[in-house]
Amino acid sequence: MFKPIALATIVAGTLDILFAVILTLLRGREPANMLRGVASGPFPAAEEWGTGGSALGLAVHFTLMAIMATAFVVAARRFPDLLRSPLKWGLAYGLLTYVIMNLIVVPLRWPEAFPPKPLSIVTQLFAHVVLVGLPIAWITAKTLLHPGSGAAATVHA
């Protein structure tokens, strides 16, 4: 079970953080500040921690991504249909991660960020569906299914 979690975490986490960096730069802001903002979710003082806060933000981001990947892999092992339709379930999982993060987690930590602005909704939906949900579902399916058999594999190490 480690391989799909690790691969999905690396791929989805990298795609998502690169998108966040690009958006940050397009808005004329510093990626290091954005990363400190990510770290400030669980560590409010991280915004004042300089490079250490930025590194912590990257670690927090990939930790959240690992949690998302693990949840999907565990669900897919329990419900093999998730493996047979990665497009459908990747879209659904991306929407679910969007709802959890942007309508529950973020407003609990930053109530002033709710309701989100339309541009934020569009960019976050894109990130969660295309850059997170779909890669996690696809990698999980490709890793846990025997090629061409359609049956769930044990775990490929």
C-alpha cells in the first residue's frame, strides 16, 4: 500500500504546489510568503519564521497531500470499483477534497476567507480536481490493478 500513496503524494503534491507558486507569482507575491501561509494553518506563528516557516509550509502541504492520497488508497482497497473508474472517482474525489479543504478546513482556521471569491473557487476547483483528485485516482488504479486483468492486486512493492 506504500507505493501508490508515495507516488500519488509526490505527483499530486508537486502539481498542486507548482500551480500555487505560479498563481502566487502571477499575483505579484512571493512564493516563500505563500508557503509560510500554508504553514500558518497548523502553526500560526510560522508566518514570522522566515525560511524555516517556508520549509515547514512545504512539509505541511505534502503532509496534507499524503493524507489525501492515503484516504483514497484505503477507500480503493475497500471498494475496488474506485480502481476500475479512476476518471469518474478522481473527479468525485477532487470535488470532495475541495469541499473539505475550502468549505470546512480553511473557514475554520481563517473565517475571513469565507465565502470564497469566484476566482478562488475556480482555481481551487481546478487544483483539487485536475491536479489532486485525478492523479491520485489514476496512480492508485495503475498501481493496485494488475495490468489488463481488471482485478485488484495485492500490493505491488
